[in-house]
Amino acid sequence: MNAYGLWLLALVNAAFFIFFALSFFRPRTRTDWRSLGAFSAFVVALFAEMYGFPLTIYLLAGWLQSRFPGLDPYSHEAGHLWHTLLGLKGDPHFDAFHILSQVLIFGGFALIAAGWDSLYRAQKQGALATAGPYRLVRHPQYDGFALIMTGFLLQWPTLLTLVMYPVLVIMYVRLARREDREVAATFGPAYEAWAAGTPAFFPSLAALFRKSEPREA
């Protein structure tokens, strides 16, 4: 257990990522704060196990030792479960899962930041946000949160975050649908025209290769 019990480190890491999400997302409405709060709960649960008490490793310790003789299940390296379960060699911080996780986490924050910037510019003009990432999807910031959580699951999966992940995704989908109704009520035909060619979460090939951005209206 020497690799754990580092509660101060868990607190610092959780605060760091929550602060980054707060600075990029910049919540204003009650819905925004609910989105950030759900993401924050996921991050706290993750780092509590990564550095505090490894509940997942504790529950799987007997099976891991029988499956991988000689493995110290309470070493920090063993906490990178995909690396351990697939029998990968070398430093887990440099395997494909960890590298991909970093790409997803960085990309998620970049998407949230770009989405907020586009939304802020449109709100200042009293217009519908259709530029930047809103050219491709209607809810880029929720996509950003999903990318970050997916990245963390690739890097350090835990039983609690694996359970929380689909719950949070469903919550974001419901929030997105409610936002669609609210924006439709505000912008009417402009929203309907934009939504007709812009998917909610997954960009279409037509949107990806679209040469010009639609005019914000």
C-alpha cells in the first residue's frame, strides 16, 4: 500500500483538473453547473483511487495475484489495469493506452475551450452559435467532457468510474436534449435550419468536409 494513501496528491490532482474544466467551461447557468458538478464527481472518484485508497485493486487483488504470479497488485504500475490485464511490458506511462488517454484528455479540454469561445461570441451578439465546433456538432462541450472521461478510463479504470461513466453520459444526453428545446424556443427557424444539418454529438462526413462555415444568425 506504499504507493497509496497520498491523499494530498489526490486532492491536488482533482483540484487541478476541476479548475481547468472550470476555466475552460466557464459555467453560467444551472445546467452548466450541473454538468461541471457531475464531471467533478467523476474526477474526485478517479484520483481518490489513483492516489488515496485503491478500492478496485483491493477488490481484485486476490484474482490479480493468482492470474499474474509475482505481481505486486498495490504497486502504482499495477493500477494501470489495461496494461496489467493485457500483460504489456515496460513502463505503463508509455504504452498505447496511456498515450491515447493523454490525446483524448487534451483534445477534450481543447474542444470545451473552443466551444465556450464560440458560444460566448454568439451570445454577445444575441445570435445562435454555429461557428467553430458548433459547425460540426450541436453540443461540443458535452463531447469534450465525454472525451476527457474516456481518456481517464483508458489511463486508470476503476469500478466506480466505470459505473459512473454511462450514468454521466446519459445525464449529458438528457441535458443536451433540454438545451435543444430551449434554444429552439429562442431562435425558432434559425435553430431548425442549423439543427437539420448539424448532428447532436457525432459530426457527419458532410460537416467535416464542409468548406465554409454557416453564417451565425
